[in-house]
Amino acid sequence: MIDAARRDRVLEAARNRVLIMGILNVTPDSFSDGGRYDAPGAALAQARRMVEAGADILDVGGESTRPGAEPVSAEEELARVIPVIRLLTSELDVPLSIDTMKAQVARAAVAAGAVIINDVTGLLADPDMPDAAAETEAGVVITYNRGRTDPLLDAVRDMEAFFEAAVARAQEGGILRERIWLDPGIGFAKAQEQNLELISHLESLARFGLPVLAGLSRKSFLAHVTGRPVQERLAGTIAANLIAVYRGARILRVHDVAEHADALKVFEATGTKRA
């Protein structure tokens, strides 16, 4: 049974202010922090640090989605994430998200304490995922991910059409509209120029009336602009995320929680109006 109170708390909060989602990869091969937090004790310590720094939600992932990453079995993914989710749920009063593309993992993660399902394939990789999201009553992040790159595509218009179809499909499958977040899928099946174009046009998603999640942290499009390696992309990440907030993003998925909490405080203090 899902913890409806935790779920509703974070879903409601995303409609009223910008939230910080801390990334907690319990994988050996994630592009930025693979192997650092894959033991439950290390994951709990990092989770505590992120919550103390200002994280409103933690996103737990057991399979790397970096380009070229080796897929893992459902059994291996479950072995990585379920002990961590159970431990975090028992020790911390913070909503958890499960970053997975497998319905079996999503169901088990919600049963263990997660309240959001974050599927970077837009609920398309596993045909059972929409049913899993509806049955568990979890919040759902739908990601714009076409599966292949087309540099000639009008990315903004295609994103809008993708979400029109995806949201309708989700609702037809029993997922309540008020439990849906939209993610433009920066870095997934997009040319680098398309990534930048989507960030600068996030306000086009306002017509859906749904919270927008921006997952930009340390990604390769920043190297395309700055030339920096992955561990030197904090400044670029903050700049891109503040632009995303200005354009309407309500959830920032980040590795560096404290720095983004400070950046958001300054942004809000200026009284800058968001799109």
C-alpha cells in the first residue's frame, strides 16, 4: 500500500514552489557517481546529507541510463534498490522516487516505500508500466524520449505532440492527471542543440497545467557548451537549472543539493517572475 500522505505532500508542494530532487544512484556505473553509494549504509549517509542540504525528494536508481550502459536484470535492479528504499523509508521522512523503466521494479519499490515512479522512457519500454503506475497509485514522471535522435526534428513541437499523446494514454490507463509530472528528457535521444532549444522553450509545456521536472545535472550538453568534464559542470548545471526555473520548471533533479538550494534562494529573493 502506497504512503498516500507522503505522495500527496510532494505532489502538492510541486504546484506551489520549486522542489529539489536529490539523485541517489545505487549503481556501480552511473556516469557521475557510480559506485559511491551502492551499499545501503553509504546510501543512507548520502541521503541524510542531501535532506539536510535541502532536498525535498530523493530519486533512487539501480540501473544507469548513461549512453552505452549495460542493461541489468530486474532481479539485480531489485537487489540494489529495495534494501535502500526500505532503509530510507524507515529512517527519513522524505518522499522517495524510483528511477526505473521496469514495471516489476516499480511495483516493488512502491511497496517498499517509494511514492513516485520516474521512467525515463516515457512509460514505453515496459508495456506493463502504465498499469503498474495506475495500480500502485504512485505519482508518475513522463519523460519525452523518442528512443532515437533526429537532428532535423523540430524538438519543441515534437515534445508537445509527444506529451499530448502520452498524457492521454496515461489517463486512459487509469493514472490520475494530478499525479503526473512532465520531463523534457534532456540528454535522451536528442542532438545537443535540441537539448538547449528545449530548455529555452520549457514554457511551451505550461498549457498542460502539470509540474515540469528538469533533469540537467552534469549532463553532456553542458560539456558541449563549456568543454568541462563531468566533475567540473556545477556552474553550468546551476545556470541551466535557473534558466529552466525561469521557463517554468518546478522540480530540479540534481546531484549537488546544497548549491542548488542556495541558488534558488537567491533567485526567489530577486522576485523574478517565472514563465
